[in-house]
Amino acid sequence: MALHADISASRPRERAGPSAAAIALAGVAFVFLVLARSPGLTAHVSVGFTFNEMLVRLLQGRFDLTASTIGNEAFQHGGRTYAYFGVFCALLRLPLMALGGIRTTDVTVLSIATASSVSLMFRIACAVTVFRTDRAEVLAPIHRTLIVMALAFGGETVQFLRPSVFQEVVSWGDALAAGFVFVALRVVLGLATNRTRAYAAMATFAGLALLCRFSFGLGLSAALGLMLAADVLQSRPVGSLGGAVRRAAPATAILTLALCAVGAVNYGRWGDPFLFIPLREQAFAVAAFPDRLARVQQLGEFNLARIPFALQYYFAPIWELQRPDGTLLFQAHQLKYFDVVELPPGSLLLSDPLICLLAVGGVVALVRGPSLVAQPWQARAALLGLAIPALVMLGAIALTFRYRMEFYPALDFAAWIGLNAFIRRGRPLGQRAAPMLSGILAVGLLVAGMSRVAYAVTPFGSLTDMDAPHGWTSLYWSQGGAEVKPAGHMMPNGARLPFKAQLANDGPAEF
């Protein structure tokens, strides 16, 4: 209801409301059209029945899966097979239980389309929320339209539309984070009339994210916890500490319940409530990539030494440049520190230039002009927590295209703070603003579209493991990647190991 109100409530003079609503619907239609055409909303994808079986087993009080269902992603623990994914996407399949299609219908693609649409709607609601603030007349209708178009057809919406179970999990993490950011933005701008309910809503988003993808959940939970702490600390000097505690109580209870649920799932799988992904027990990966265990033991699953390489991977990718002998520019470093460094190359600065530009303005505003928001300390706290998923990815043992989504919670929140700060300063945009915004929008849409095409045809896995005798760009000139075959796993010393046969997972569920 709040989302609909924020999109439609700005219908008066500037007509930003109808434009935003129309563009939002066009964005949703585009998402569904792209995935409906290729491969189809109910097409079967590899290990696509994982969450179907996970739901069936959960309802039986079990956490293990059939090996043929999870395929190469299986984790072997105590003689049973498990998946490391959270249970959120399994719970989304409850309607299939009622409809009787749980064993025959793969809804992975439909789920990705829905998640992308939910994220899109929340982000446009954030923009319209800022459009409705005081002094918003500094933005002409054309400026608002261009901003909303960047949200509807930019990188966060378009470039990740690849059918896979992995993408489904990350897409829903992004959607839940977008809902959290929407509510958090209303709180820090002083628009939330009932902060108790707002905190509870944020706790719900954070709790569901914990059950979906822990990195997202960790960031949302940390952001909420820091915001609640800021509320308590600000309330104490003015004698309203009790009110702050009461406001935080329902959110704390919700988040505690979610943490207990996550702990129960982890315990049911691994016998340890604090263990999420036991990499040592991923049977196929350990056998196919024997350097993984040594890398984990020596450098850990998270290491700050990985951050410099990861920064250029996500923002200024030069890692894929090849020397005359065919080796990658930083190949030795890459093989030492990372399990996977995945194509296609991409940059958040190019796929989402407007959001990144506004985000820089938001960070500057929170440092130099905190009075531009109603709750500056809570805004800073939220941004600090929302940056955690990005930090986790920067230090992680694997770099993949889809992990870019972990950067958006912080980028989006900072962008809305930046847009609000610009509006609050009351400096109208000049005549050159529309062409400039149009140029920025064009760059973002073009790069996002190209990235989506490239991501859709790129084989999962590290570039060093692919056979690309004519360079990695040959992948995109061949027939959908058909000419690029695995070359064998490259070890840190440059030797290659032949890949082991993969477990087939192409038919109906066998559970």
C-alpha cells in the first residue's frame, strides 16, 4: 500500500506520479518479456528443482536433498546431501504445493522476474519519495522522468536477468534490500509517522534476507541495529530513552526470531548454528578444484588482501587484459587469491552511472551537511550497515558478475540521500541538465543491455579455466558461447587438471 501511495501520490502539478507509475509498469513488462522470450518463465534450468525439493523436505522436518536434484552444488555432511542456499526461495514455492506442481514445475525464471520487479518498484518508490519533499520544484518533470528511466532500465534491473538458481537467490536478496532501503529512507527523511512500525518493517525485510542470502541479511540487520542504537543514543539526553526502547522492541523481537530460524537451519544442516557455507564439504568442487582447500586454509574465505583486485573487478575491470603470451594481466595474483574470477567484465560506474554519481553526492552530504536530512546520525548508521555486503564481496574468495548486486543497497541509499541533498539546497538545474542527464542515461542503458547479453551467454566459472585460443572476446563472437569449451582447471602453478564429469540435472525432479 505504501509503495502504491508513493508512486501515485505525486500526480499534481509536476505530473511526476503518472510518469513514474507508467515507467515502472514498462520496466516490469520489459523484465518479464526478456525472460519470457528466453528461456520462458517456467523453463527448466540447471538444479532448478533444488528449492522445490527443499520445501518438500522442510515440510517433512528435514534439510537434506537428493543428490541428483542439487547436482554439482551438493555439500556432503554426515553421509547426506545438502544445499547451502537459504530457505527463503523454497518458501516462495508454497503455492506450488497447493497447485500440485511442486515435482514438475520449475519456477526459477518466474521467481527472478518477480524479484527484479519488486526491486524496481521499491526503487522507483524511493525516487518519488524524494520528489515529494520540500523544494522539489528544482527538478523539472523531464529530470524526474530521466531519473526514473535510469531505475527502470538501468543496470540493477536489466543486466542480471540470467536464469539460474544462483541468480534467483541474489535477486531476492536485492529485492528485500530495496524494500529495506525504502523504509529506511522514509525514517531518515522524517517521513515515517510511526517509527515503531517502520522499524518492524525493516526488521522483517532484514529477517527474510537472512533466510535468503546471509550477506544481504547481515548488512540489513547491521544497518537496522545501528539505526536503533542511534535512536537510543539521541533519545537519552532529552529524557525519552524509554520511548526509543519501546520503538525498538518489536523490531528486535522480529530480528531475534529470524536469527533463531537461521540458526536452526544451519544446525539442522551442519550441526552448527553459526556455520553457513562449509566449503570443505562441497564434494564436487573440492574434487575438481583441489587448490581450494589450500587457499581457504592459507588465506581464508574472506581476506582484506583481496580488496584491491576486487575493486578494479567491480569498478574498473582491467584484470581481463591479456599479455602477448595469452596470460591475464594479474593472472598469478588471481590464481593465488581467488577460486573464481568470472566473465563478463563490467563496471558499476558504467552500468549505473547516475546512481553512482548521486551516491557520491549522498556521502559528501552526510559528511559535510548532515542537516540536509531529518535524522543524520541514523542516515550515517544505515549507510554503514548497508555497505557490509559490498565489503564482504570485496574480500571474498570468489568474484562473479552477479555479486555486483551486493553493492546496490549502499549505492541506492546514498543516491537518494544525494538527490535529497541537491533538492534541499534549492538550486534549479539549468538548461543543459536535461541533455547531460540524457547522455548519462544513454551510457547506463547501453552498458546494462550489453552486459545482460554477455552475462546470459558466459559460462559460469573462472576465465582461466576456459579454452579461448583467440582471446576471451571470442566467447561473445561465437554462437552463444558454444565454441568456448572448458580447458581444464588451472592451478596456481599454471598446470591444468582435467575437469571431472559433472552430475546431470536436466529432467524432472526425482525426489
